[in-house]
Amino acid sequence: MRVVLAEDLFLLRDGLVRMLEAYDFEIAAAVESGPELTKALAELAPDVAVVDVRLPPSHTDEGLQCALAARRARPGLPVLVLSQHVEQLYARELLADGNGGVGYLLKDRVFDAEQFVDAVRRVAAGGTAMDPQVIQQLLARRSVQEPLGGLTPRELEVLELMAQGRSNAAIAAQLVVTERAIAKHTSNIFTKLNLTVSDDDNRRVLAVLAYLDSAP
């Protein structure tokens, strides 16, 4: 079974490589950054990807975003995410895919090698391996964000920046996309929130109010 592993901390990455090799996994690549992960997933077609959420260069959710992009390019690519935290927006997108094995484990709650190896094998076989705390947080978040449940992670990012008072131009600059793309996201937000064109109401304000009402 061929594995692409992404972890920026050398000692942890090396330890994971040695552990997986001891259980007869083949390490196709062990990388430390988002661009390296994107390249490895595209070129090596592994049986499963084991991905840390926070990778260089952004050290935010680079690893998870790379994994999601790889699954869009190769539907069903099994992905096991490792993290110190629950990145809720992108975790929900990963789980909502419903195509291929997925897992999300919190690093400080993996207590032995067999538990971890079993999770890798289960995900590679098309199953799931979810830490109970991840599920609990996602369900709790969903209960308070139900009105926004139809928005994509990118649309939620745009809406959050709208709530901060940013213009479309400012949002486009921060997200490094065109202003036209932001206008399209904004239009999609209005449609999904059922905010129709009206002379009496400002849809941008109403969208922000929906976001604030749904915030935990």
C-alpha cells in the first residue's frame, strides 16, 4: 500500500515514516509543504494520503486544502487528516464529499501505533476513521450554523470578510482572486440564503446578519 505523507515537523515525519514502513506500507513520498504535497499527490497516485492540516507556506490549513483539491482532481482519493485542532469548514467539506475513504484524527489522541495503522488501512480501503471529538465539534457547529449550511467553505470565507465590513475589492485582494470571482461568490451567497433583489432591503446587510445570527 503506497502512502504519501505530509508533515512539516521533521521528527514527527520521520517517526511516521518508520512506523508505517514497519507495518509494510510503502512510503511513496514524505513531504513537508503544501506545494510538495500537491505535486506528490498529482504525480504519484498513492493508495492513501496522510496529511497534516497546517503546512508551509501558510501554516494555516494548507495541507487540508491541498488534500481537498487533490480529491477534486482524483475523486475518491483516500485522505487521513492529522491535526492539533478541528478545522471545521474544510473538515465538513471533506466529509460531505461522500466519495472515497476519509479520516480525521487529533494528534494528541492517537495513543498507539496499532490504532493509527488501523485508521490508515481503514481509510485506504474506503472507510472512515473519525476522532469522536471531531464529530462532536462538527455536529455542535452545524446546530448553530444551519442557516449557512448550504454555503461552501469559500463562500463562508467571503461572508466572514463581508461581516468585517470589507468591500468586494478588499476581499478579492485578501483572497488573491479577481473581483469578478468575489461578485460570483456573493451572488451565490444571496441565492443560497434566499435573499432576493428588493428595493427595500440591502442583501449584503441581510447576509451579514444571517452570519452573525449563526455565529457560536
